[in-house]
Amino acid sequence: MDYDGLLTSYWQGQISRINALRDKIVAIVPSQPGRVVPEDEDLVIGQGRRLKMAILFLDISSFSERPSETDDEQKLLLRVLNLFSTEMIRIAEEYGGTVEKNTGDGLMAYFEDGGGTPAEIGSKRAVACALTMMAANDYLIKPILDATPVPDIKFRVSIDYGSATVARLGAAQRFNANVAIGATANFASKMLDFAGPSDIVIGASVRNQLPSTWHQFTQPMPVTTGWVYRLTGLPYSLYKYTGRWNRLM
């Protein structure tokens, strides 16, 4: 995986994958979107491990406004969600992320430091992942939706970095899942409130870890979050990441 841009070979594989998924979804409509639960046999239920990680939230904008009253509307919306969600989850996993939640209209993924192939810090992988998600939606998924009555999907992304405890919660031999617990996860979720459609909002902790050449694409946001650094009392800054991958086709 190249975290500094899109490789032609990767992009061509993504095109083939989305086209194959589109054809499959057209033919088969599953009864429910489901939920992705990563397997981790190293964690015992009720125990956890503390890691440095970037946490990414994705949320589809104005999802509740989409028509979904009739049976036909629900089936069409379900096809679209399967196409979109499946590809977003796969992208996150290809960047070494672990998808904790798939809520239908969004997802949460975490990127621990030292993960991915090749190994890389979580912040860079998370931002690169968000950029690939935006490119896939704009250049691959949108043309498919343009042929249907379904409006294009717009989504927003928030990313923050810090320590979080990954724990396995649930009941043995029933439903259980890995969850990321801590202030970083909570704040990354709240950061979505400051993001509009097609925005990528990152915290100062993420920006500080990005390559210096990426800083030109970080625009300070004039917002007051109420969050401050514990040691200094200074406000915690947010940035809009304005860079995007160059289109390959």
C-alpha cells in the first residue's frame, strides 16, 4: 500500500471490485446490512489493551432525508448502502484499519501505530484512507448512482489521534465485539459536528504527525470545541484537510 497517493494497479483493482459488487447487489438484496466485527482471539471478553491510534468516523450526510417509506424505496436504498458501505469497509481494512462499527449510515475504524503493510503511524494511514474513500465515492460510486433515481452520496469524515483501550465486550458464544474506549474515540465522534458534506476534519494531534508536505492542505478551523490541553489549558485546534488524491482516469 502506498500512503502518499493512489497507485494505478490499486485503482484498477478497485474499479473491478466495485463493478463486480454492483452486479452482485443488483441481483441479490440481503435482508439486512449487518455489522462488521473483526476477530481478535488475543483479547478475552472483559479485558483490553491500551494503544496509540488514530480513530476515524465516517457519516453519510442527510441520510435520514433519503426516501425509505415504500418497499421499493427501501430495497433501492439497501442496494446503495451495500455498494457504498462494503467498499468503504474494504478500503479501511486495506489501509490497516480495524472497523469497529458499521451503522448503515456510517462507520468507525481505528488505525493503531505500526499497523498496515508497510507499517506506518496511524494518523497518516487514516488520512490516506479518507482520501481514498473520497476518490472512490466521487469517481467510481457516483457514476453508478447517476444511472439511478438515488441522489449521490455525500459523506463527512473526522479523525483524531491519542490513546485508547481496545477491549472485547459482549457475551461468550453470543454477540461480542472489539470496541475502542477513551476520550480520543469520544472526541473524534463529536468532531463530526464541525464537518460538512465532503469534509475531512482532523485534530491537531493528527496534523502534528502528518508529513510536513501535507501541512499545506490543512486549514485551521475557527471553531470553539471546548476541549483544551490538560497541561497548558490552551484550546485544542481542529483543521480541515483540503487535499485530495489526483484522479488517475
